[in-house]
Amino acid sequence: MAAHFNSGGGRNGARRGYKPMSDINVTPMVDVMLVLLVVFMVAAPLLTVGVPVDLPKTQAASINDRVEPLTITVDSAGRVFLQETEAAMDQLVPRLQAITRNKPDTTIFVRGDRGIAYGRIMEVMGLVAAAGFTKVSLIAELPGGSPRPLPPRPPGAQR
């Protein structure tokens, strides 16, 4: 007189309704990626911060160089910056030589504020050229507003 009721409480009853899920839930991954995208979109413009200068405008052709050059900036007060660190004129050449490991073919961009005297910018360029660096260029701003370098002058040529 044994009766068997299928109540699902036994060992076999639990196995009948169980199916393994073979789908991967990508919703959490998509959420994280969207948050990262927003963070990087907000942070990217902040990474291009440098010394603020008012660059002159020019119509010269731009240079498409993939190597990150060194930048020397002369601000409106006449202070000289190597990359984003202020440097005294007597320390500029030794620091450049240490950074470039005495490679005179390193590309160096000189940025000068529009309001600064031209002689101060030429003093910096002359100091860098006298140290043996041959690829020294001025950076100017396009009339549309984006900064770009002027083409480097060949050795011995005057600009």
C-alpha cells in the first residue's frame, strides 16, 4: 500500500525542474564600461593641461609627428617652463640634456605668450640651439584656435 506522490520534495523531484543556465549576464559589465567611458570622457580634457599662454596665430602648415616632443614655454611674465615645471635659464640646458640623454636630434617645441617680448623667446631658442639641439620649433595657434607647431627650420637656415 505504498503511494507515491510527486511533491518535488525528494531527490528526483528537485532534479527534474533544474536546468543549467548557459547564458552570461553582461548587464553588469556593460554598466561598468559605460561608467568608465563617462569618467574617461570627463578626465581626458583635463590631461592636456599645461602652462597657460596666449599663442600667436599663423597660416603655416602643421607637422604630423607621432613622437611626444619636449616643450619649453615662456609665459607672459617671462618665466621659462620645461614641460610644466619652472626652470631657471642657467638650469635649462643641463635639464634638457639629462632628459634627452644628450640626443641632439630630439624634437623641442618652444611656446611663447603673444604678449612676451620676441627677444626673450629668441634668447631661449638660442640657448637651446647653442646646446646642440637641431630640431627646435616654435608653436603657434591656428586662426580656429588649436595650437600646432611650425615646421622646424633646417640647420643653418634663418627664419
